[in-house]
Amino acid sequence: MTIFEALRESHDRQRTLLDLLVKTHGDSDGRDELFKRVRAELEHHAGAEERALYIPMMEHDMTQEKARHSVAEHHEIDELIETLQQTDYSSPGWLATARQLQEMVTHHLDEEEQEVFQLAGRVFDDATKQSLADTYQEEMQRLAS
């Protein structure tokens, strides 16, 4: 498995969880459970992805700017998650912010899959792509425990 295949698995989970989250209503157990799952998935993914992909990308002139841009987007996503944590589930603003989060995450994932992966694929050889996947999966395990 390459780093790109490993990341796409998490991307698919994120899209599914966010789709479900924005369909929840009010201060419900379902909204609480899904938000906790979304938050954990996004936080673990960002941490593992930064270590396994973006730090190695920053070592190459060709991919450095794109890696920095993606890390900056992770911080914007973190700020939206923080806003959601500070907003009551029953507030009308909560769902609007959750939709904003979904839009931002979807944009970020699409950009990674359509631009970042192609660029990184040009600077890393096959063995490195597999090694980075191992690093990513180990980080995901570590962060989840």
C-alpha cells in the first residue's frame, strides 16, 4: 500500500462521517457521537498526515509550498472544530458551522487527491511511498490509542 492509498481510506471515512453529521438535528446523542468521531478522525488524520507526508514533502523544493498550504488548511479546519466544540448542539449556528467544516474538509481532500498526491508522486520513489504509508498507519494507531 502506498501513502496515497492509505490517505484515501481516511478521506473516504471523513467524507462519510461529515455527510452523516450535517444530517443530524439539535442536541441529540447522534450528533454528539458523530461529532466526536469526526473530530477524532480529522485530528488523528491531520497529525499522522503531517508527519508521514507533509514533513517529507517540505524537504523538496517542488513540493514544499503545497505542503505548507495543506498544513495551513489543517489549522483552519482545527479552528472550525474548536468553534463547534464551543457552540451548543441545539444552536442554529452549529449546523451552519458544521456545513462550513464539511465544505472546507471536502475542498482540502479534493485538492490533496487532485494536486498534492500527483506532485508528491513525482518526488517520492515507490519504496518511499510504501514506507510513508507505514509511517502514516503507525501514527494513526498511536494517536488513536
